[in-house]
Amino acid sequence: MAKEPQLPVVHRYFGQQFQLWRAGAQVRREDIAEAARYSVDTVKSVEQGRRPVPPRLAEIADEMCGARGKLVAGLSYLNQEKKIPERSKDFFEYEGDAIALSSYEVSLIPGLLQTEATIRALLNAHRPALDDETLEERFKFRVARQRVLTQKPIVDCCFVIYEAALRCPVGGPEVHKEQLLHLLKLAELRNITLQVLPYDRGAHAGLNGPMVLLETTNHEHFSLVEGQSLSQFTSEPEEVSMLTQRYGMIRMQALNAEESLRFIQRLVDEL
């Protein structure tokens, strides 16, 4: 079995300090989670160094544990990490606390579904080019994110992928074939629904670009849309509602789950 990816040591050190302050103040994880509006599993994951600490969680814990700014001061060191773009951090903080995730992708296999070879191929293609340290940090982070597919409580995941993403041979024919077979394997999980939106649908509701819809354990609803160098992550009800309706139409226009798996298998057979 492959060794589980770890976050950089600075995050693990912060998590240990977080736990020591909490235990010293005799504050329960449940109390911090409730006050910060995060799940208990999120607090536990932070303490174990398995996920970055959301700034709001650190601020609440600092106050409740009487740390007098010592925990919050550590955030400046964590923020020096280059593993993910600043504009994506808010989304990733909430992704680990999701109970439902719906994704539509136009040009790439969704990050949560990418093989390690696909991830490396995409990082190597990044421009401006990444230095070795940053590339490795981002690789580890992307792999670590994929825990959301198998974590407890189970996250209900739905992915709709446009045909263009399924035909783009990222990393070459062998890597691409491995990626398609990986999709078929992931689709066997009970909490994952995979659908294909084929070219022949013509004009459809997803032509404006990719999106992600997220529901947290606290039943907060968020949406994420991204472009070349911009992203919008919001809980604005009007925006989330609009994208939810659009996503529903995209799912209706896509092949159903069984048809989608047959479609992907045909692509595999062509390679």
C-alpha cells in the first residue's frame, strides 16, 4: 500500500502546537468546532497535521485556549507555503469539510480524479515554469486532496466531464490510458457518480466553463468558478442558486452513469 502523503512539516508542527494549547486549556475539540463552525473531523485533521488549518479556526482556538496570539502568529509561517495559489486557498479549506461535492469540468480531468502521472504532467506543463520545490509541494498537496473521495463521513461526489477533457492525451498515450482506466475504477465507489457530456450535444448549459458546488457538514453551500488567473469562491445565495440550476441542466444533458462508463471504455479500447 502506498504511503499516505503528508503536508509539510510546518503544518504538522502547527497542528501539534494547536493540540497542546487545546489540551492545556482543557477545551474539547467539539467546542472549538462548534464555535468556528467546522466539523470535529476538521479539528482532528489539523491537530494530526493532515490538513492545513483554516485561519478562522486558528483564531477561534487562540481565543478559547488563551493562547494570546501565539497560535494566530503561526499563520504567517503557514502562509509562506507556495504549494497552492493564494486564490484557491479558501476553497481547499472548505473542500476537506464537505459532505457533497458536484463538479463540471471542460478541458481537464477534475483534480480529485487525476492519477499521479497526470498530476505531474500538468505541473510540468505549468507556465511560468515551477521550481522543483514548489512543484513537489503542489504535487503532494494535490494527491493529499484526494482523501475527500474516501474519507468519513462519506462525501457524495458527482462529476460531469466534457468529452474534450476525456480525449486530451495529457502525459502521452500510456498516461492517458491509465487515467481513463482510473476513472472507471473510481466509478465503482458507491459515493461517486461519473457522467460524460459528449460533443454531439451541441450548444449546452456548460459552455461557459467549469464549476464546483460544495455543501459542508454545517450545510453551508458554496460555488467555485475559475478562469485562467481568476477564481470566484462564494456562498452568495443568488450565485450558488444560479449555478446549481445550471449544473442540474448540465447533468440532464449529459449521458447517464451507465452510458458514460461505456463511453469511457470505448475511448480506452481506441488507445
